[in-house]
Amino acid sequence: MEFQEILYEVGDRVATITLNRPERMNAFTVRMCHELIAALDRADEDDEVRSVIVTGAGKAFCAGADLGSGGGTFDGSQAGSTRTVDTHRDEGGLVALRIYEMKKPVIGAINGAAVGVGITMTLPMDLRIAAAGAKIGFVFARRGIVPEAASSWFLPRLVGISQAAEWAYTGRIFHAEEAHAAGLVSRVVEPIEVVATAREIAREIAENTSAVSIALTRKLLWTMLGASSPMEAHRVDSKCIFWMGKSPDAYEGVRSFLEKRPPRFTMKPSADMPPFYPWRKAEEF
């Protein structure tokens, strides 16, 4: 797919996706949705990519949906549309679900304002690094709509139901420092340091960990948020530790530690995932 609204580059085993509509504060469009999904597909299929960073061009991360079309921006039933209330799929949700299914860690480098879908799309990312003073808002009720991108599932799990409700019910804008205090972002740094901080974390993952171990760990952490009991986690943990315990990467991990040298892991997510992965299949709509 030819990218027009994002940039995609790979370096040091890290894929960087940049929302690239700075003249519109990187406002989200249907095209951006499909470009993001294509870029995420590309990163997930590339064994040379160990982590993904998502950031924005210019001073904003993403100011939310592009409202340039006026009051009908969110009206999916306009003339010419074949969508119905039962078939509509919100584009923010498509991006969020694709991130959720990734085998690679995804780091949000929130370099500036992140409002509406600009913040909900980051919720299934594994880490969020925010620029000091960046404005954040779940503003949906102030626009006469509701939170999307599956954020009603993700947000309470990240910050708790009470904090999620306050932000969603008031729709108010708040700053990165409040987001950090509530656990929505893991670090707040100076704007010039946001991407560099994300890359430092990504490089640490790339240089020191097994790609297959990370893919399994990521799936364990996310899927067990919805487990009915710790027994479900124990069953899958046991399968994963048995599978990886006899793998070349486990042997290499122990040997490199004993020999006091960097590990040379060889297993690839494209070819070496266990036969029971994924243990929860993606649901059909």
C-alpha cells in the first residue's frame, strides 16, 4: 500500500510509524486507518522488526477525527453508504484491534496533543511515553458521540473504572502529568525526548530478549486481562514455559548468562510460534 498519511521506516530493528498530516494536527481519517493497519501488518510480518513506535509529525500526536466535513462527520448512514447499525465497524476500533493482535511490542510516543481517537488508538499499545504538557482528552460526549476504538474495554483496565468514567463523562482536556499519575502513560519527558525515550526502550528489547518470548509474553499479558480466574493463566503459562523451556532460545538464554555475554537468539515469530498460539482466536464480527 502506498502511504500518503503516515510515514514508515525501519532502523535498528525498530519500525517507526509517524502520523503525517501535521497541517491538520495529524487528524485521523479513513485512509489513515487503513494505512496504519497496512503498516502494522508489515511490521508484524518482518522478523527484523522487534518493536514498533507510533508517533506524530509536527507538534501534535493526533487531534482526533478530522472534523473538516462538518456536522455529518460521524454519520455513517449518509447517502451512498451501505453501512447499517449492525454492519458498521468504527475505524478507530479496527486500528485498536490490529494493535491488540500484534506479536511485537508497540510503544506510543505521544509527542503532543492526543484527543479522541488520538488517545484511544494508543490504549492497546504496550507503553505510552508522553511529552510534558501534552493535552489529552476523551472528548466524545462533548461531540455527541461515545468512546470508540474498544476503549470501553481498554481504558478501565488501564486506569480503573472511576478514573475512566470521570474522563469519559466530563470529556475534559487534561495534561500528560495527570495521565501519568493515573497510570495512563508510563513516563512524561520533554517533547524533544519522547521519540528518543521510546527508541531506547525498543533497543533494549531488541538487544536483550527473545522475539518469540516477547510475542508470547505480550499475548499472555493482554489476554489474561479478561481471564475468569488465575487458573486460566496457569494453564497457558504452563504450556508456554514447557514449549520455550526446550527451545533453542531457552538454551541460549541460559548459556549467554553463564558465559557473561550478550545472547544470540535465533527463533522467529514468523516460523517458531507454538502450535497452540494463539490460545484465544480473534473474534469474528
